[in-house]
Amino acid sequence: MFSLALEHGPLAPAAARRESRRVLADWGLDEDQIYDTLLVVSELVTNAVSHALPPVVLHLHAALGTGPVRIHVSDGGPQDSPDNWAASRPTDEHGRGDMIVSSLSDQAGTDDIDGVIDHWASLAA
């Protein structure tokens, strides 16, 4: 298991990818698996930073052997302020993240645990 608290800002997705790449390589994933997993990590973290309140925390879980890699990104819930950066962008600049996550993942979902929102995805390893 790996956990990383992230800055609630534009550098969070890059930090998440950088640290996740190292961990996934240590876990023995091949380059294609790492690439797909990092894309899902990036999308989930970007959504949390763009649409939710802090804190943003990344968790990676992998079962030994042939189990899946599970990605969890938790956040502080919806950011409903009118100055939400993502809401101010043209629709052609966003809105594809959920499609990317669902197409690369075996399963994906969202859970609300006492006000902490957990967005998760599971990919074959």
C-alpha cells in the first residue's frame, strides 16, 4: 500500500504521477500497465483538485501476485463556489476524465465516507 497527501493545486497531478511511477515500477508492473495506471491516477487527481475541496490524498493498493491495482483519491467533497476554475472553462476543455477512467478500469466508483469522498478505480496488474 502507498499513500500520498497532495497539494490542492495545479502541481498535484504531476506529483501524483511521479511518485506513483516509482511505486508501480517497484511493484513489478510493466510499462503498459504503468502507463494506464498513471493515466487513471492523473485523471482522478485532476478531478479532485478541479472540483473538490481539500484535502486530496492518493492511495495505491496492490495484491501480491496477479491481483489488481486499486487507485483511491479522496477529497473533501464538492467545491460549489462560483469561482471554481473548472466550471469557468469552456466545455470542450474538460469532461472526458470519467470516460478515460471507465475505459481503462475494470471497475470504478465513488464512495462517501462521513463527508470524505473516495473516487476509486481497479485495473488488472
